[in-house]
Amino acid sequence: MKESDVLRCQIQEWYPKFRTRSIKTKFVQLPEEFVSYLLEDGLFLPEDSDAMPRRTQVRVPQLEAEGYSEWEVEEDESDAPVVPTFPELAAEVERAIESLGGVVLPKLNWSAPKDTAWIATTGSMKCENFGEVSLLLKASDNVVHDLCNAFDSCDDKSMERPSQVVLALRKWYDVRPEMEFRGFVRGNALLGVCQREVTGFYETLLGREDEISDLVLDFFLDNLKDEFNGGDYTFDVYITKENKVKLVDFNTWGGSTLPLLFSWEELEEKFAESEAQGSASNPHVEFRIVTSEGLVQLGLRVGTGVPIDFVNQGAWEDIIKRESEREAREAYMGRAGA
């Protein structure tokens, strides 16, 4: 993999060309001061942030009567972090959010802060203001990867971080997670397609494999083949209830990109076989979904979306239970809405 392969997958690079086939997005250039803030240790939000609900002051009369109405905290004030302020950036982000209908999904050049959705009051990446955007970005390991490790898999690595850091604010839609799919392209040919959300079993997908595979293949042939600058990459799409295909993202072939229900080794083998058979430009597209509860890859959710401390403190069974209940609700809603 080359640096150029990584750079062309930045959303600000590909979006202008494919914007009519993608999700409406506004871009905000992040100043160096805010980037430095994102990389600082500790989770503290910009001053006047409204990312979290205000705490209600609770008065305890008995403690007050006993002389504990004011707590003495003996700390060196110099140890407290300086709370940053970014008024100009905040105003620009707020304007962009308003122009997109008041609700957005944030991401940087490559990655969205999916790993910190659990920390938000909504339990998702849904943001309505600058404070909520800052909270997700500040706590995210995915964001740190974009800023510090994006080029680690490159054979010609010379860059430590992107020259420009962009905040992409994408119009929020309440989507069905089972209808997002990833395509794997090698040698400018689509080799495979699989379910993007592999931590749940969605019965509504059973029996629709050929239909969905054809929709993704047609979208690739009509919109991406020979259009995206490069022959080896992956792409994510979303299929609406009207069977319209929307481009969500591009990712590199290999590196930090997850192969999900495939492995990179078998995809390379499939490409080699198609070349040997003389069908490299038009191979058979293999389509995969999670076909039963037993094939759910829950580890991908727990491993990236829940603090490890929670697991270490014996909460594993509770996490599994909650996830199973959530997936059951989603499966039910999927059947009801079908």
C-alpha cells in the first residue's frame, strides 16, 4: 500500500466527485489548536460545552447542619487542565449543522468516532451542536488513528499525519444498520460484497442475497468502476427502502480496513484465481451476510465500543445480555418495517 492509496480515501478528496451519489456533507477545516486539543490526554470539553446535560445541584440538609455544606478540596490548582475555547470554530460548526437540518454525523478525513458512540447521551453518533461533536472526537481512538497512524501500513511512509485535518459533518438519517454493505475491489473489479454490520443477525436479509448483490454490483459498474482514482480499494454503501444505493465511504484495500466476513488472504486468492482463469475484469461477485445468531461477531462491537474497564470489572455478562436484547429489538423492528 502506498501513501497515495490512503490519501485518495480521504472524504474531502472523493466527495466532490461523488457528492450526487452520496450523503450531503459540509466540511470545516480544523485549526491546529483544536487538533492539539484532540490529542491531549484527558477528557475535558471546551468551555461552555453543551454536550452533556447540566447536573442538578442536590442539597442535603443533614450534612449541612453538621458543617459539610462546603467541601474542602486540597488540590494544586495548577494541576487542573486549562479548559480550551474555540469560539470561531464552534460558530462555523454550528452554522454547518444548521444548514444540514440541525442533526449530523461527524467524522475526520477517514474515520467516524463509532468507538465513542456509547459515551454520548443519545448512545449514537447523532450530534446537534459543537459540544456533542467535540465529545465524540475527543474520546475516540478512531480519531487518534486518523491523526497519528493513518500511514502506518504504507510501504513508502514519509508522513506522520495528514497535511490538513478536516471535520466532515454529514446529514443525519435514521438508517437501518442491516442495509449497509461493503464492497471489495481489486484490479478495478468487484470481488465480494458483505454485510457491514456484522455484530447482529438480521432475518430480513435472508432470501434477498441475489437482489442486494445485484444492486451493489450495478452501482459499482455505473458509478465507481473506472471513476474512482485507483484499482484496489473498498467502498461502503447504504440501500434505502426504495432500493436506491447511496455511497457512504471509501477505504483502502488492506491496512486498517476490516475485511469483515471475508479475510484479506481469501480475497487475494480469489483475485489470483480470476486472473488465472482470464476473468479478472469480470469475476463472480461473492455475497455474504450473517446467516444465523451463531455467526454474529459480537467481539467487533465490544472490542471497539465499550471501555475495557467495564469488561475487567466483571460486566461481561451484562454487556452480552444488553447487546442480545438490542439486537433482538432491531431484528423485530426490521421484520415489522419490512
